[in-house]
Amino acid sequence: KSRGEELTALATAKQVIQESTGGAEKASYSFLQTARSTAASGHFAILGVVRTLAQKHNSPALAQLAQRMGAVMRSSADPFEKVRGLITDMIAKLEEEAEKDATKKAYCDKELKESGDKKADKSAEVEKLSTKINQMKSKSESLKEEVTQLQADLAALAKAQAEADKLREEEHAAYVTNQADLEQGLNGVKLALKVLNDYYAKGDKAHESQSGGASSIIGLLEVVESDFSKSLAEIMTTEDTSAAEYDKETKENAIEKTMKTKDVEHKTKESAYLDK
């Protein structure tokens, strides 16, 4: 039972005593000899009320009071005054304990509230940290995927550059060979034309009968010379174009490689930081 219920029961007992013993108390003093048995009956009736209240409210304090009242009634010439004193003392004691309990309860309530507030704050902080950790984990995973893709791009770029290097080397080697062949052939045709032109330019009669055939040979050599010159010019133009395209592609690949390599370093470092 609560302390408040116990105080209520004691107050009820005190009121019963005051209301039911006033006349008996006077009678006991006025007619001490003749009314002793009647007063005694009133004593035990009151004692029964207190015992009933003790049982009803399951109050250890009331049970203890009933025991003390019984002892007082059996030994005291003025039991009512002493009983009222016992009840008054008991009520004062219980009120003091109730006040202490109330103070303790207020303290406990305050501590519980503060503890609850702290727990709520900690829970909110934990939730906030958990959210941040999940975000960092997700960011780290995303960075790792980006690093993987960048590394694949760098590998493909390196492969493409290696193929371009090989192709440029083969093209240039072919150009050098073809250029040498064409220049050699062109020089040979030019030399042959010079020899023939010089020979037929002498104007000997012996040569006049063969001038038709000579003209055909010279004409054919001139066509060959033109073809050689044209082919030489074409392979030189092709070489220059190929070299320029190769240089441009190589520079672009170098720039892309530098940028992606730095991205890999940066993202790898950031991912490692997020994983700590």
C-alpha cells in the first residue's frame, strides 16, 4: 500500500477515537468507579477499529499501533490521551517519511527524466553516426567502382597507345623503304632519260632512222618518271599526315592518362580514408 493510504487510515483511526471516546473519557473521570467496565468496552472497540483498518489497508504501521494501543489500554489510567498521542506521533512520523519519500521520488523522477533525455540524445547521436557511417560506406564503395573503371580505362588506353606505336613504326618503316625505292627508281629513270636525250641530241644521220623508236622509249621513260614522282609525293604526304595524326593522338592519350592516373590516386586515397 502507498504511504498516502496509510496516512489516510491513521487519520481515520484518530477521528474515530476523537468522535467515539469524548463521552467515554469524561465518564471515566466523572464516574471512575462505576463506569470502568463501560470505558473498557469502548477501549477495545476502538482497538478493534484500528486492527480492522490495519488488515483492510495491509498497513504494518497500523498493526504496530494496534499492538501499542493494546498495551497502553491495559496499563494506563488515561488510555485515550495516550492513544491519541500514539496516533499523532505515528501520523507525524509517517508524514515525515512521506515527505522524504516524496523528495526521493522527485529526485528519482528527475534522474529518470535526465537519464531518459540523455538516452534519447545518445540514441539520436547513434542514429546520426550510423547514417553517416552508411553514407561513408556507400561513398567508399562508389569510389572503388570508379577506381576500377578508371584502371580499366587506363589499361585500354595503354593497349591502344601500344598498338598505335606499333602501327606508326610499321608505317614509317614502310615509308622509308618505299621512299628509297622510289627515289632510286626515279633517279635511274632520270639518268636514263638524260643519256638517251644526250645521245639523240647529237643529230647524226645514223640516228634519224631510229628517231621514231627513240621517241617511244623516251616517252615511256617520261611516263615512268612522272609516275615515280607522283608516287613519291603521295607517300610523303601520307607519311606526314600519319605522323601528325599519331603525334596528336599520342599527346591526347598522354593527357588522358595523366588525368585518370591522378583520379585513381585521389579516389583510392579518399576511399581508404572513408574505410577507417
